[in-house]
Amino acid sequence: MVGDAKKFQRVAHFKYLPLPGGEAAILHPAQMAVSFLWDVFAENIYELNLPLLKNIGEAKMSALVKMIQVGINAPLTSSLGRIFDAVSVILNYREKISYEGEAAVALEMLATGQKEKPYPFALRSSSEPAAIDLEPTIKQIVEDLNQSISKSRVAARFHATIIEVVVAVCQKIEKTGGLKKVCLSGGCFMNRILLEGCYRRLTDLGFEVYFNSQVPINDGGLAVGQALIANARKEQCA
């Protein structure tokens, strides 16, 4: 997003994907993983040699695919958190997690200490806001797993990819609007690899980078932002 407390504009987002099962699927990340894989491979999903799909079983797979196709109890999401969940369970299947973000934390731990090059991705700017498509990323992840590339390397490459996505979006904003100040916030930036990687890359490129210190970086900071926006709009109308 580009803006201030008085107004903002959404300039980019991750491609919308169905979340089969709705909010309940947050604690069942395998369901989002199926949605991600279906978007990339469609009917060929049944030919993928992934433990995730074998553990889910044919009956549940069919039910999830039907929800995705019909759009019943499958709201669209562009959440990066759900993407982290999906990649985490593609690498290490888990049917259920005990708290939101647990799968993403496991993916971070798997990648810690590794340095890898990013996977390819697409930033589609033909429409506004621009859409970030990770289809090339997922295809390469599946190929790497089939080639027995270590899961820690895959996890590290995925983190490197998201860092480059952030950089690409910031460079797009700078090119069109000349902005050099970047604020990194939101629950996904509790991920140390992501936060430090984005900070380092953006700073090296000449951006002025900020992140939370006194206000929680995750959902705990939402109320503060809402209060600031409400106050700014109140003053604007006065």
C-alpha cells in the first residue's frame, strides 16, 4: 500500500486464491496447500508425488477440489500468511496446527542458517493493483522436491523469493511515484529471515526502511493504526 493516515492506495497484492473451508482452514493448512497446487497444476495435481496429497486421501481431496471449483465455503484470499502455511505443509505435511502461524514458524526454522537464490515469480502490472503470481515458484518447488533437493534448501529459496517480491514491488512504486520510504509491518514480518532480508536488500538499494519497535508488528498493532487513521480523518473533516 502507498499512503498515509489520511488516505492510501493498494498497489499490489498476491494473486487471489480460494481458501477451502473458510476461516477454519487456517488451522488446517493442508487445505490451502491443495488450493495452491490446484491453481498451478489443475487436474494434474493427482499425478504429483507429494506426501501431502497421499496423507490427505482421495475422499478429502475430492471434497476440497469441489469446494474450490464451485466456490462454496471457499472465500478468496491474498494473504501471505496462508501462502507460508501452504508451502510449509507441502514440504512437511501436517493435518492440523494448534495456533495460527505455527506452520509458517516451522518453515522459518527449516530455512534458518541457509542462503539460497530466489525462485522465479511473476509481477503482473497489466492491471491495477498489480498481482504477484507465485505459479513459477510452486512449479520449481515441486520439481526440487522430486529431485530430492533438501527441504531446508527449498525453504530457504522460498524465503529468498518473498524477499525479492517485496523488493520488486518497492522498486515498482519508486519508479512510478518516486517514493523511497518503506514500512515493513504485518504478522509475516515476525519472521526474522523475512524482516532482516527485506531490510538489508532495500537499504542496499537506497530505500529508507522502517519497522515496528513500540507497536506490535502483527495484528496487535491494528487498533493503533485504526485510531491514527480515525483521528486524521476527523481532523480533515473539522
